[in-house]
Amino acid sequence: MNTPETEKKLVKLVEYKIKDTLLNLIYDLAEDPASKVEYIVPSSILEIKADIEKAYADLENILEETDRKKYEDNLNTITKSIIKCGLNLNKYISYNEQLGEKLLLAFKLNDIQNFNTSIPLNNKGVSDTIKGYVSTLSDDLEGRFAMAELISVLPFRMTRERFSDYITKAVSILTKDLPNEFANACIDRLKDMFFSDCGNDFNADFPLMHQKLEATAEAIGELDKDGITEALEDIDGNTEAIHNIYSLLSVYFNDVIYLQILSMFAVDSEFLFNNDMILKDLYYSLKDVITTKDTSLLEDIFERTENEISERFDLSKPIENELTEKIKSMTDEEYDSLSMDTKTAVNVNNTISQMFYRELDEQLMLSRGSASDVSQMTESLLTYINEKTESLTNSERKHLKQNFLKHIPCPMSKEELCDYCSYALDGINDRNLSLVTYGSIFQITDKAAEEINKQHHHSHNCSCGHDHHDHDHNCSCGHDHKSHNHN
């Protein structure tokens, strides 16, 4: 391994990767995805785009400098802006989903009024169905989340103290064996999933969307079936739009990574271009587009870059595979005997690869982590929940807590869960709400039975007196209401 030829290959691979990094950066900027989305891109994200383009245009001068701290600090500032926007976009999605849950309940309560009023209530039969379903669940984390889905469709019947104890135990199960930073990030993310507190930012980034959602929230009680269906369709459209904007933001996150790689490892312009006239021409052509705003050659730059990436990948991959296999097969002693230059080349290759494949999702989670322990973060979550529900009506408070339970594993034993379900069913004093709850339960149990039996059985022989199929929310509107479950 420790031969001049191997060291040459490692250096050559570094050169390939750095050039490939620049090509990927050119590809993204030339594609200009912000101009192709069908939605209004928030100004905060367009500012990020402009900052990245400026950093790209400045790269030529930066390559001739040895002190690049100011440039790299600027890239870090752009990254922080991207993370802030990403966190906000996740909150906006939660905001839409939480309103969607309220609308879906209103739809079901509206729809149930058309059912035969002679249908008898049978809490005992439904409880037996629940017991049969729960008995089939595994005892692992997956089984506990299945239990959580079930408890979240039942009207909420816990004291504040019991709910706090439930959350504490659930979070302990959720974060068991997780690294502390990631565990803290998960707990922090649960705050948004309980209540997305993003009104001001949301209104600044998507004013029309936010204002319409606020109007819908105020008018839920006045909407008929068609109005609710239309509102649900709007929410699905909103969620799709925000996901598309998030994808755009992910591209910009990658572009900053590319710029960081170039600043860290491209020694100078001669090293970067190294008589590669195609790469040099592509770089300067795109720089002209950015500085002059003349986009007439943009499509041509994009297509040429796409071809170059494909062809160069085929050249570099065999070298990388060969060197990777050699390094993997080495003992510690053999690796220690490598020359310092060879080790440096190996480390540079590894670092570039690791940076190249970073994702925005991962960075968002890491950015939420803190030095606090799980108990402190859990207490922070409970404080947040209490603060956000303090001024709400009792029914609003219960609705939020009920829906939140699907996001955390159920810490109850199977027997405790079945007892709670019976207790919750018996506490309902509204006939329509009982029928809607039956329907939500049967959606879960029917789906499980279908998967077990490889065919759809709507009857559980539970003697509850109901055709479970009637309670499935099927409004034939062409709208997938399951998208409003926080998955």
C-alpha cells in the first residue's frame, strides 16, 4: 500500500473529488430549481440563494488567498440561515397537520349524522375488539407505537399528573440507548409535534397560506361537508408546497457544503483547474451568468455540466474502489506504517466523502441538540405543553394531548392499555363521538387484520352490532386524509 504509485492514485482521487464537487455546485446553480417551482418561494430562502451565488462568484479570488477564515465564516452564516429556515418549514408542516386533524374530526362528526340512528352503542364489543388486536402486537418499540396509535384515537381521559407521568415514561423508552445529543434533539422536535408555535414566521414566509389557515381554523364549526373537504384538500396542497420548498432548501444546503469543500481543500486555482479547460470554462461561464444576470447560456451550461459529471464519475469510481478495498484490508500496524503524505491523502478523501453526503435533515436534528440530560429535556417538554395549553379551552387542550400520543411509544402494559380504552369509551357522553371513535378504532384493527390474513376482513365477530366498513372515513373526494396523521 505504501508505494509512490498508491500515493499518486490517492492524490489523483482527491483531484477528481474536488473537481466533481465544483461540477455538482455548477450543476445545482445552473439548474436554478427556485425558478421552476410552482409556488412562491419565501424571500428568506431567495436571500440564501443570492448569498450562495455571491460566494460562488467570490470563489475565484478566495482560491488565491491563504487566509480564508472570513469566507468560511460567511459560509457558516449561510448554513445557520438554512437551518433556521428548515426548522421553520418543519413547523409549518406541523401547523397544517394539526389543523388537518381538527378538520378530519369535524368531517367525521358531520358525516356520522347521516348514519342510521338506530345503530346501538356497544362499548363492550369494541373493547373486546381492542383486546384481540392488542394481544397480537409485539413487545418491541414497533408494538408500543402501534399501541400509541390506538390510544390517540380515543377521547383523552388523563389527569395532568397521569399525563406527565405517561410522557416521562414514553420519552424514556423513545430515547433509550440514543446518543445524548440526538435524544435531546428528538425531545425538542416533539414540542413542534405537540403544538407548532410559528405564527409570526409562518405569516412572514407564506402570508396567504397562513391567513387562509387562520380563517379556516376560526370557521371550522360553520363548515359543511364540502367546505371541510375543500379545506383538507388545501392543507394537502400546502404540505406539498412546503415539502417542495424544503427540497429546494436541501439543494442550497448541499451547495454550501460544496463551497466549504472547495475552500478547505482546493489549494489554489491552478490546483483546482489543472489545465482542465472544460471545468474552467464552465466555472467562468456560470460566474458571468450570475454577475451579468444574462441567463441565455444557462441551459447549455447545465447540460454540459450534467454530461461531465457522468463521464468523470466513470473515471474516478474504479480508483476509489481499488483504494477503498486496500485500506479496508489493512491491519492497524500496516496503516501506522504509511507515510504522512499518504495518511493525509487518505484523510482528505474520507473527509470530502463524509462532507459530500451530509444531509439537511441530519443537520437540523443535530442543531436542536443540547448539553442537557434527558430528564431536563423531558421537563422542558412538559413545561412547553403546559404553557401552550394554559389558555385553551378544556376540549382544545384534550384534543391536542390526545393527538400528540401517537408520536411517542405507549409506556403502558397491554392490560393497562385495554383498561384505559374501556375507561375512555365509557366516558363518552356524545353518541356521534362514540360512533366516530368506533370507526377510528376499526380503521386500525381492520388494517391489522387485513395484513395478517392477506385479505380485507371488515368483520371481527366482536358482536358489537356494527358493520365496521360504515365507519371507515371514505368521502370519495379523491383526497388522502391519512396524510393528516403525523407520520
